[in-house]
Amino acid sequence: MISSAEKLVVLFSVPLYTAVILLEIAMSNWKMKGFYSWKETLMNLYMTLANMGVDVLFRGVYLLALFLAWEYRLTDGPENLVLYWLTLFILEDLAFYAEHRMDHSSRIFWAVHVTHHSSPEFNLSTGFRSSVLQPLYRFVYFMPIVFLGYQPMDILLMFSVTQIYGILVHTQFIRKMPAWFEAVFVSPSHHRVHHASNVLYLDKNMGMALIIWDKLFGTFQAEEEEEPVKFGITKMPEEPHHPVKSVTHEFRNIFRDVAAAPGLKAKLGYVFRPPGWSHDGSSKTSRQLQEELQIQKRLEKDLKDVFERPLAGHSEMQES
């Protein structure tokens, strides 16, 4: 069941995507940037087709859940159409942020989402490298919006519209947007940070269209000139182009860790705690790695200050 409005979004977006991707490929080749490769681009296409297949098969189930939630709504949405769609946009973007943050905070959900991050390339086609199994649970984050009186089909329409924006920020050709824009909206610079495997950048900038959620909830990180982005994940899959293993590799890693873990608490930890968590410290979460990085930077700064002070004092004595 797809609304006529969603069909219009598809009719508009497909030619748009095709045009901008072909333009970016041409610019990449002309400027010899090497942003695209055949293998990764085909994997991106494969991932989005697989995601669409899961969505089509499961759509009846999650629509039923959303329409049942509609029957128990707590209120009706704003009567004013402009206010209705504006508030729906804000609420849907917040729901996406909540889902996205959970995908990065719990390993079982990261196992689904990791496919979107597993490419060492970053270009407009990377926006189509979907989290294949995400349609199985994404609708749960839409249900609070339904309870607030927003029509289920309108929520799905808004998600489709904001996804257009979310795909277009996957580019390296736009370095920075104006300061006023980057203060409110997700920019290509912000999203490059999100796709980085650098310790400084892990689990940052999770908004779809608005960056304000990251700034409000402590997950914002600007792109630093002295810290060039390295795309991909901290541990790349062994067979990144295998049609099945590319989607399921982290589930297999979870199974391996659970089987080897001592006791129920540790086993559950490998399923539900953040990616990188280990019962024995053999691997670390992004937060632990970032805390260690901060300590390292403070030590380097202190050492630099220690070595520079005598030199400064010596220089002053020579001048006197």
C-alpha cells in the first residue's frame, strides 16, 4: 500500500538521484578524485534493492501496527495544515535521531545498521547503502507520532521526503555550508563525520535533516581540518562484497562472542550493550576509546608545555 503522494516523491526523486550521481561520477573522474568504484557502487545498489524488498514484504505488518496505534491516539494533530506538516517534519526527524542513536548504542541494532557504514567510499551512491533489515523495526519509532494524532501515511510520506535530503548530504564535493545553515541543518561536512572510523568521530552527528538534536543531546562533532576523515568502520568485514555475508557479518560476530562469553550477563552484554563492549576489556566502545583519546591529548599538551617553558625562559635570559 503506497499512497499517491509517495508515488509522486518516487517519480521526482529517481530522476534527481540519477542526475546528481552521474554528475558526481563525471566530476570525480574529471578531477581524478577516485570517489567511485564499480564494486562499491554496485554493492550500494544491491543494499537498497534488498532493503526495498524487505520493506515491501513487511509493509502490511507495520502499516497494520501504525493504524492500530491511530485508533488509540491521545489527541489530533494541528488543524492548520502548515503547522501540521511543519511539526510532523520536526517530530519525524527527532524519531529518526532516536532510532539512529539506538542503532549505534546497542550491538544487535548496530548489526543491522552497520551495512550503511561498511563502505570505505563516501559518495552520493553511499546514501543508498541501506540498513537492509531496518524496516522490521523502524515503524516502532513512528508510533509515538501516531499517538500524537498524525496520520500513518503522512508519517511515511514525510520519511520519504526527508530521505531525499539524507541521501544528498553523502558527498565530498561540498566542503562547508554557510555558518547559519550548519547551525541548524545536517550538512555534507557533518555527515562525513558520521561515516568516519576515526576515534574522534565515532557515533557522532546522527540527525537526518536537523543537526540540532546532536547539539542538544551531546552527539555533535565538527569536521576538523587536522583530523582528515577515514571512511568505513573500525573493523571491516572479511568478505565485503558477498551478497549474504555483507549483510549478516556482524550477526555472526555476535553469535561468536556470545558462544565464548562466560555467564548469562556477559552473553547478554554482547547482544545489547554498545558495539565494542567486552567483558574482559579486549575490545572497547567508542566512548571508552574517545575517553582514552582525550587523556592522550591532555598528556601530549602537558608534555609540550613542559618542554616549551624552559626554552622560553632561556630565550628571555639571552635577551637580558
